[in-house]
Amino acid sequence: FEGQTQLPVIACGDCIRVIDGRGAVLYEIKLDSQVNCFSQQKEKTSRGCPLIIYGCKNGSIGALELTKDEAIILWENDCDHRASVSLIKADQLAKKNNIVLTRESGEVELFVYTEKLEAALVWQHRETEEAITGLALGNVTSS
């Protein structure tokens, strides 16, 4: 995707499609479950390609590298068949790649991951009694 600053990507049912600048589908990848949400990592992969982190209806999460010609599944995590992923964000927190996600059950989870290693759960909060409808990541300071 040399020279492109934007990468049009859409989730349709159980697949993720990459769209060219004219609106035509370049390629798609079929997954095991309906894709509810995804987030693009700010940094490119070691091969200079965009990386998408996705969450599915069956509770699984995964990472896709989007090359010029195909999407490559780098890893998938079935998350022990937890509730459906409703929101997902990928970003760096404390110099580590993190995924923060919410589930339809109200749970909030924090994972660490690398391009080559499947996401590992490092924190979760299960006591939420309300549906979470928005999620953003960033730094909070007291200065």
C-alpha cells in the first residue's frame, strides 16, 4: 500500500474486506465468526503493513496483517468462549501493545500482544452492571 495514507477496511458478517481507492474489493478474508468491531494499530508490522485487531460475536479476538495482496491471520484467541466483543481498541500503553475491549456482558478486558505472540489477558473487570457504549484510549495526567 505504498503511497496510501488511508486504508479502507470494512467488516461484513464473518469477513473483513479491504477496499481500493475506487471502491472495489481488493481482497477479503473469511473468519470463524461474525466480526463485531476492529481497530487498526497505529504502527505498521515488521513488514511495513497495516495491522488490524478484531473482535467477534463468538468472543474471539485476532490480528490480521494487511499486505498488498492478502490478509494474513497472525494469531487468534478464542478467549474461552466469553461473551461477544462489543468494542475494541488497539494502542500502546506503557510502551507495550495493548488491546482494550468490552463485551456485551459489560466486562472490560486488557490484553498485551505482539505481532507474533497471541494476546495475553492481563486485567479484567467483570462487575460492570451497565452496557458500555463507547471506548477511547489515551494518557491521563494530573499536571
